[in-house]
Amino acid sequence: MRRPDVVLPPQDLFAERLLAVLSGARPVHWMLGWTVGEAYEQLVRLAPGAPLGAAAGHRRPVVRRCRGFRPCSGVVEAYASIASGARVRAMAFRLEQGADRRWRCAAVEIGGARVTRDDA
């Protein structure tokens, strides 16, 4: 018996993609085409330190919870809690839907620290 295709909300898909980059499991350039505006540069600055990487002696981090809301059409403001062992971190991000109907990440924050050009 074939299961019907399950369509996940865009914030769930992006939480997993962002976690892969920010945990060091995937390179930053994996997000090319999935970002707009400053988001890619934010990832370039954040990723080298693997801020969402595994806690010492623990398995790879996982998205524990992800929620999003739509302040207006074509925009999702989302947050995710990321767990690695007993350590839990927060990640917030903004998604924008383009004219081509594809969702792209427009901003990323981790634990309240947003990276801007001035921080580099």
C-alpha cells in the first residue's frame, strides 16, 4: 500500500536545511539558491563555528520543535529548537516566497545573536 505524499510546511524543510549547514554537516554553498538578501552572508559568517554542532560526546543535533506563522502572504517567520544531548539551542529564520512560488530563507538568527555586515 502506497502512502500519500506528505507535504511538510516550508519552515520544517528549512529548519532541517539550516541545521545541516549550521551543524557542519553540509557546506554553506549547499544553501545557494535557497537564500535571498542577507541570509547567505549570515550563513557564511555563522557556519564556520558550527554553532549548532553536536555537544561533546553526543549524536548529531536534531530539530526538536519547529513552528512558524505568516504575518502576511508569502512570508513565514519561524523558530526551531535544536537539541544535542541535554543542550538545546534556538534558531529563528524568515522565509519569503518568490514570484516563482519557491520559498527562500531571507534571515537567520541563532540564540538571539543576528549576524550583520558590521559584525564581520
